[in-house]
Amino acid sequence: MNTLVVCSHCEKINRVPLDKVAAAHPVCGSCKAKLPLHDGVQDVSGAGLVKLIRTADQPVVVDFWAEWCGPCKAFAPTFTAAARQLGGQFIFAKLNTEQHGQAAQTYQIRSIPTLIVFKNGAEVDRQSGAMPQAMFTQYLARWKA
Ligand SMILES: [Zn+2]
């Protein structure tokens, strides 16, 4: 099984085998920069996200967050755990709303954390606020490809 990762350096989309994600830190096939992937979760910019949701066959789940946000930090391990469990079925991405303020505006993020699910290039749902692990897994099950 593969996941798609947008290179934060050259914005090329990389197809990365999930077993390789666990084994080593993958690099971009085009520019050889380290891909922004940690435990199956990738950091995206606004432009990267647009590319990702256009290309992905799987639904893309995005956690809009910021460094100063306590509930965001508390939710991070839950998001990572879900990525480990459902990495073949969904693409898990995080967008830092401080670093990518324009993207936060584009997606009209009013509070964080906000979770948005994209399917076939379009937003299908969004949730504001963190969720406990079991609830998050149940929530994602609704959007399986
Ligand atoms: Zn690259």
C-alpha cells in the first residue's frame, strides 16, 4: 500500500510505500529533499494541500492546528495513532495555520483544531475541536473510500 506525500521543497507528489514510511525517513524522488512525513502524517502548505486533494484516490484528512493551541497539541497523538492504523485508507496531513495563514483563510478556519475531510478533490465534512481516539476512528469510518 502507498501513501502520497507532497514535497515541501519542490511540491512534487511522491508515492511512498507505507512500510518504507515506518522503516526510514523517505526522500523526494525529484529533488531528494526529506519528505515532511512523521509517523505517517505529513505537513502541508496551502499549495501542497490543493495538489494533494486533486491527486489522491484516498480521502485526505487534514488537521488545521497551531503551535500555541493546547487542544491541538493534545489531539496530535490521536491523529498520529489514527494514521498508523488507517494509513492505507486515508492520507493524513497537518496544516500549521500560523505558518500558512493564507490557507487558513482560504479554508475559513475559525477555530482550531479543525478537521476537514476531502474526497475526490472536494471538502465533504469538517469538525471543530478535538475528538477522543474511539470517536475519531468512528468518524473516519464514515468517509472510507
Ligand atoms: Zn522535492
